[in-house]
Amino acid sequence: DSLRSSSMTCMGQVVHADCRPVLEFGIKPGTELRFDGEILLEDEVPKQCFAATFQKNKGQSVDYFTCRSCGFNWVCHPCSETCHKGHDLVPYVKNHKPTWACCYCPKKKTCEIQGTS
């Protein structure tokens, strides 16, 4: 029963890269695992703009890009893959630790993730 409640905490609906339930709970080879409901890998979860996920004082880091097609800087990584897919992008600031929820997609009203376009 403790395995069930702990594994739900680790897995929830999304399997994150740092989730290791087999190692964490010492599950033996040949053990049958059953999952109820949908399981998503972390990269299958819909992308979210950094401006929506920023948490002050959490030490988050983000890669920013310049979108030459749109003509502005400070495009967060998720927006670079979604809102600016197929655009002429170049790295602007890598591994930046912002102090506020910075992504210019929502400000420029081009963000498809937040539905502001």
C-alpha cells in the first residue's frame, strides 16, 4: 500500500526524467507493474510559456532566443518550439536565471501557448 501511494506521488500523470520508481522502491526483475489511467512522458506534456510557469525565488533557469522572423529577443525555449516553430531563431541568453516572468511572446501578443495571438 505504501508503494501505491508513493509511486503516485512520483508519477502522477506525468513521468518526469528524474522519476525512478523501479530503483526507488527496489522492485525486483520480473515484477508486473500495472498502471491505471493515462501515462505521459515529460516531453509529451503540452508546452507552457516560461511567463506562465515562473516562480520567484525558485532558482529556475531558462534559455532565451532571438526570433529574427518576428524581430524580437527574449523568446523562452517552449515558445521557440511552439510559437516560433520554423522561424529564424538564434540563441540570445543561455541558462539565464530570471528574477521575473520574462518571455516577450505574451507581451508582443504572439504567444500561441497562452492563447494571446
